[in-house]
Amino acid sequence: MTRTVPGRTDHVVVVGAGLSGLAATLHLLGAGRRVTLVERDVLPGGRAGLLERGGYRMDTGPTVLTMPGLADEAFAAVGENLRDRVDLIPLHPAYRALFADGSGLDVHTDAEAMEAEVERFAGAGEAAGYRRLRRWLEQLYRAQMRHFIDTNFDSPFQLLTPDLARLAALGGFGRLDARIGRHLRDERLRRVFSFQSLYAGVPPKQALAAYAVIAYMDTVAGVYFPRGGMHALPRAMADAAGRAGADLRFGQDVTRLERSGDRVTAVVTDQERIACDAVVLTPDLPVAYRLLGQVPRRPLRIRHAPSAVVLHAGTDRTWPGLAHHTLSFGAEWHGTFDQLTRTGELMSDPSLLITRPTATDPALAPPGRHLHYVLAPCPNTDIGPDAAAWGELAPRYRDSVLRELERRGLDGFADAVEEETLVTPADWTAQGHAAGTPFSAAHTFAQTGPFRPRNLVRGTENAVLAGCGTTPGVGVPTVLLSGKLAAARITGTRPAPAPRRVRTAPATRTAPDAPAPPTAPTEPTAPEGTRR
């Protein structure tokens, strides 16, 4: 029997209006709870924030939306529909992969289109391997979703289900790189289906093969972009929550929790005291534990995922070789992971994710202008340069990234920049993210499933955690699930099964009564970083 919050839970305060807090709010409302949502920023979104500058609308967090059915579950809890509020645009291709040898591959989520592309790129043998890999990814997803991802754990013994045997039979407890290598011999193709482990904080040679489920989400289930930018999703979720009766209080920073014995009785902000029966805490784990006044004991210290430097650039031109999402791989691969996760060095031969959202939604920039987000993975501050060092390092690293982009064919990039924001581990640290990383605790075996920091904290019986640091983990789909799982801890209801496939119904335009894009906030929702 899964543990739930005992006693009265009529009024719940949710701290943080990121995707996990918004999902928790909608699921709680759907279960009949009264919810007050408190957010320190002036807009919803959390990591999925918005920065407006010079007519450019910049997403400050995730740029990839997969498994939108998980967001639709949250809307459905209050009788709404995701596609009535957000215009979801499927991306074709989902990614473009460019390699150091000059070759390139468009990554399609449609099976036939991708098979043809793999055959063009690497021959018929690799196309057959792709077909086998795709079947394996689908089987892996079915084996994991219900009992390993979309579930609350109280004990490792909950792993003992028939799906555990299925996962073992599928090779899920082997190594990711080796398992993908059973299907694909071409090293470039293997990168496309294993680079995702970086964001889980584990090199492909060390990551469990079970983490290929992330590749399923990216390369099989479909990749989408909300018109208006990724921030359109949390904005629509907040609007739906408000319409369903949530009390939304933005611009308030939670300073402490009042307690009576083992129960939290009130959330205190810098402006007011809010009495409650239960609380959902979505800040990063160190902040949540500080508010609770206790840190759970663990046999091993939490290991954090690598961080990232992100350059948000508004430019007066673009480059036709860039898709909406472009993976620009360096020649080095395994050594890069060693630098990011072991030695703490900056990438000597970087692999970069370049996102061009104006390829899909030109309205995110002034007429004739373009947005480019360049994400360069880097070590977290536990093993690499600390937050203070990044103050001096940031401008030099920004210039080195621009030189690398130009060396890879984006001629004139530096001169094309009109508006920019540079975000480094120092900025992530200032936002309260442990080890200066937005990717939180790494998904090592000791930090996965029932071994990940749990969403119930011993010693406080009516507080529940949500967000990427707790169950089930990092990424937009899993963070949405974490909000649902947190709500289930309070309501005592078994969460409805997550969708096994993404719905492929045609996207509809934003409904006439959907909220208009917000005006620029009086303060930015992300660190301003380095300005041009």
C-alpha cells in the first residue's frame, strides 16, 4: 500500500509555479482540494521561464517538448484540454545532427521517414538495425512507464513486478552504449540515440540501458513546439488552474514554514502567512530541505548532473543549415563525457545543441530577425569551476563558443548578435540550483527509482516534494509526472496511467479565450547574465 499524507488535506499550498508545481496544482484541484500556489517570480514557469528583450521572446529553460499527453493529463484533471489552450506544432525533423566529418542526418520520429534517412546516411544494413532499435525502444517504454517511472516508491521491493523481469529480458540493466551498439554499428548513429544520457548525468558507457527510454521520447514519440515558445505551456497551465479555482500568488518568496510537531501548519512568504493542511515543495532539493529544517540521511552523497552554459542570442540573420533543433557534434565523444563527469574540465571539442525557435515561430523575434539558443554542456560546480570562477570565465567562454560556431560554418555569428543573455553555472547557483546545474541529481543507479530522493520526507508527515530532484527525475515529461505523483501522495488516489503513445490528432490554434502573451515583467525571470 503506497503511503499518503495522513490527516486533513483540504487546503494545500504549492510552493513554486514551475511545471511540477502547476501539474500538482491541477491534479489537486481535480481531486477537490483547495489550492494556493505561491511563486517568487512574476510569471509562472520556473525553469521554463521567459525573458523579453528588444522584441525577442526568449525561453530560458527547456526547448524540447516530448510526451505532451502528460501535460494533457493535468489539464484533463480540471476538465480542460491541452490543445484547446496551446497550439502544438510537431517538428519535422525532430533534430538535425551534424558531425565533425561534414556529414549530416535529419532525425525523424516517423518510422518510414527515419528508415529512409538512415539508409541514405549509412546504408541498408543500418536501416535494418534502426528498425530493430525502434522496436526495442517501444518495448522498453512499455516495460518501464507504469511501474518504474509513473509510480510512487516507498521501498525497493516495489520493483518486484512482472515488468522487472520484462525489463531485464530486454537488457535494461546492461549498458546503454553497448545495447544500442547491438542494433547500430555506425558510431555517428549511436550518438543520436545515446546523447540524451548526458542530461541524466551519466556517460552512455556507464548509463543503464533503461535510460534509452529518453531516446524513445525524443526519436519515436514525437517532438513538439508550442506556438509562442515553451513558456506558452506553463502560462496555459497557470491560466487553467486559475479558472479551476486555484489562488495564484506571484511575486512572493517563501521564507519559512511554520510547524506543529510533525506537521506544517503554514507557509510564510515575504508578504504574508498562509495557513495550510499540506504543502507541496517544488524548489531544488537543498532549498526544500532548508525550508523543512532537515536533510534526509543517505548512505552516499548526492551526485549531480553536468551543468550547461546557454547563450540566448537574437540575431539579424540565420543560417539555412540549422533546423529547429541542431545537434553539432565534435569529433571527440567519450573523452567529452570524461571531462564533463569526472575531470571537471570544459569540453575541449564541444558537442553543442543549437535551437532556432524562429524556424517554427517567427513571431518570437522582430520582423526579419531570428533567435538562436546555444547550449554547451559543462561540468557542475562540484567538480568544475565554482560559481565565483565563472564570473571571470564567462566572457572568455562565450567568445570561444562563438569562434567554434563560426569554425563549424555559422559564418558571421558574432557580428549578427543584436541582443543576448549568457547563463552560466553561476546563474544557476544564484537561482538555488545545487552544484550550479539545472539538471539536478544525476540518474545513477543509486539515484534512480526507489533510490532517488523520495517525495516524502521522514519527520514531516504532510509535506511532499516535486520537481526534477525527486521521483521520477529530470526532463519535462518526468517533471510533469512528479507533480502528478506528489498530488497522489495527498489525495490518496492512484494516478491514472500515463499515455503509452503521444496523441497525433491535428493541433488546433489557441482558443479565443486563451490568455494573450504577457507583457514584459518588471524584472527578468532569468539571470540577465552577460549583455551585449
